[in-house]
Amino acid sequence: MEKIRTGLAEKIGYGFGDMSSSMFWKIFSYYLPFFYSNIFGLTLDQVALLLVVTRIWDAVTDPMMGVLADRTTTKWGKYRPYLLLMAIPFALSGIFLFSTPAASPTVKLVWAYLTYIMMMTVYTGINVPYGAMLGVMTDNSDTKTVLSSYRMFFAYGGSFLALFCWEPLCRLLGGYDAPSGWRNAMIVIATFCLILFLFCFRMTREKLRTVSKVSVVSDLKSLLRNAPWWILIGAALCSNLFNTVRGSTVAYFFNDVIGQNVRLNLGSWSFLFYAGLFLSIGEVCNMVGVALAVPLSEKLGKKSTYMLSFTALILFSALLFYIPISQGGYYWMLVLQIVISVFTGVISPLVWSMYADVSDFAENRDGTASTGLIFSSASMAQKFGGAFGGFAVMWLLKAFDYNTAPGAVQTPEAINGLWLLMSWIPAIVAGLAVVVIFFYPLTRSRMIAIQDELAIKRAMELGDKPEASEEMETSSRLWRGLPKVMRWVMAVLVAILALELIFIILK
């Protein structure tokens, strides 16, 4: 049986796809709640309800998209055509989302619902097939981890660019406190994301042909009795909840805790710039964590690496609560942000690689080639985690009597609530993730056996002579290829980061 090879260009091309998705997703997750409550003009209650309602819609559209993609047949494959088909709607939906109509509060609320639902539907239409492509680009579990690492490396690179550039773009194109500034900044980001998805389509290929031998109903039944899938959904939900709670709180935290403190001189820069700097530092460090994911998972296994990383997140998240508000305290916050972000970076590629393993498990056991359906559940977990995280932040801010009025001075209860949202609450979520992933059963040895069996079954389906499966490349060779790209990109990003930190310290 011919070995399936995945070249460097294809790995980079696959990474471009999540670079685009993540630029959108991080802006939505971290800045959209603040935009709705402080720029667009919705109340905290309205924002919280909006985030929940849209996830109910996603609960329907995500699996529908997965089933549709699994049964798509074109000369370009099952999943890849959607990258081309949905690229332009993806960009336009993002622009509409950050557009503020000059209308009554009721009309604006309706506009917010329509544009947010449209954005999430289009996001599903392009991101579910993109994620499912991982299952048909290679048949090797270690290579899936490498591809996932490329994916997350470029995802965090894109997130860094989006978060770091957001405030300067808003300021340059209309003002960070004006609706036009936010819309125009999104036009720039959306155009770049469109180009990235077109490159992803051009540079990738589907190499495996999977054929489902059962009906849609059987696919769904198989999924619902897939224990590893349930466990991974729970763990992924916790992971996204952890990231979203912290990320959604940052803008509020910097506006009302950091920015309002006279001991931290913001100079000519707004709180939004410092919030973006804080988050973008995290994205660079996420990339370092992605680079560590492959060797750690090869040595410890995916499950153990996942548990170890989340255990570290419990400790360092809780520590942030005890950092004093001062110039020096701000730098200690940056240190903790660096450490936390490295460990979250380790986790991210493991989750996607484990979803691909779950897909192989289902195909081997039940004959269900339902990669799209399984990855749609991953997208749904991501969205639910983001939605519940955003909802929790809005609900807790209201419970802590947070005041959204411009220039409002927050009560001690509200300030303490912001501290808890940045520290102890995410730490509790991380602890729950450790408990959930403890029960995950797909170990390295079990996956090797599953993939050997699948290789024979797939060869027989295609009429080929079955042969023992081989690794496309050795793990060491795979790993040597990854850092070559990372060194150059990270050198530039770290240089930018160092200059910014020097600027802040000297200022």
C-alpha cells in the first residue's frame, strides 16, 4: 500500500485555515461582549441572552453541517470544496457583525441577533469541513498531531496579529470608542481572512476516501454511544470555557482595574491597547506551547499531557488572584499570562488530534465514516464553551453590580468579581477538565491497533491488496520539520513582543 505523505507546504496551507478562523474567533470571544455592551449599546442581560440563543441554533446547524459534509462528493473531495464556497460569506458576515445601524434600540437588538446567527452559521459552514479534513489528509495518528500542531501554531499566530492590531486599527480607522472604528477594523481583518482561506484551499488535498456503510440515523446512534467522544466533548467544553471566561473578562479588567489605577501610566495608549497586548502576549506563548505538544505527547501520551497541562493551569490561574495592583504587579500578571498561555498552547493541538482518533475508533467499530459529524461536535463544543463563557461573564458581572455606563466608577464588589473571573473561576473549570479527561480510554497502544485494522479495511474497500500500515515518516523527522517554520515566525513575533515590553518599561 502506497504511503501517504504530507509535505511542508501542505502543512502550512492547512495551518492557514485555522489562522483565518482564529482571527475571527478570538475577536468574537474576547471583544464582542464588550462591543455589544459598551459600544453597540445592548444591556448585559441582552448580551447574555443573545449568546445563549445563538448556541441553541448552533446545536442544530453544527451536526447538520457535519452530516452534509460527510455525504458530499466532488472532484475536490468531501470537505475541501466548502473552504472555497464559504470564504466570501465568511468575510462579509464578520463585517456585518461589527456594523452598528443608526436605529432604535429594538431594531439594533434584532440586527444583533440576525448578524450573530448569520456569522455563526457561516462559521459552521466553513470551520466544520476544515476540521474534518484532518481525518482524510493522513491515516497516521502522529502525523495528525503534527498537522494539528501546524493548525494551532498558525491559529495562535493569527490570533496574535488580530489582538495586537485591533486597537491600532480601531484608532486609525475611526476611533476605538466609536462604532465606525470597530467596523472598519473588521473590514481589514475580514479581507485578510478571506485570502487565507483561499490559500488553504489551494495548498491542501484530501488523500483518503472514506465511505460510510450506514445511514445518517446509524451515524448518529454510533456517535451517541461513542464513550471516548462524550469524554472528549466534556474536556473540550471545559477547555473553551476556561479560555473564554478569561479572555472575555480582559477588556473589562483592563478598563476598570488596570486602567483606572493611577500607578499604571497608560500614557497616550488606551486600556484596549494594553488589553490587546496582554492577550497577544498570550498568543505568542500559545505558539510555544504548540511546539511542545508533539514531543510531550510522544513521550507521555496525549491523555497524560492533557491532564498535566490542566493541572498546571489550576495552580497558575489561582495565583493571579493574589497579584497586587501596581506597576510591578502588572508585570507579574504578564509572567503568569505567559505561563498559562504556554500550557493552553500544549492542549489545543491535542484536542483536535484526539477528535481524529475518535473518528478512527468509530469507523473501525461501526463502519461509520462520520469524520464531519464528529468534527462538527468539536465545533459545537467550541461554540458552547465560548457561549457559556460569555454568558457566565455577563451574568456574573451583573451579579457583581458591574456598571456599563461610560466613565463609571465600579464598586469594590464589582472589582473583586473581575479578579475572580480572571483567576479562581477559570481555575475551577480547569480542575473539572482534569476529572473529565481522566476517563478517556484511547491510549497510544490502542490507537496503533485500531489504525492497523483500519488500513486493512480501507484497502479492501478500495480493492487494493492489504498490507501492514507504515508510518509515513519517523516521529523525529516530523518534529524536525515543524520547528524550522516556527523558528522564523516566532523570532519575528518575539522581537515585536520584546520591543513592546521595552517600550512599556521605559515609558
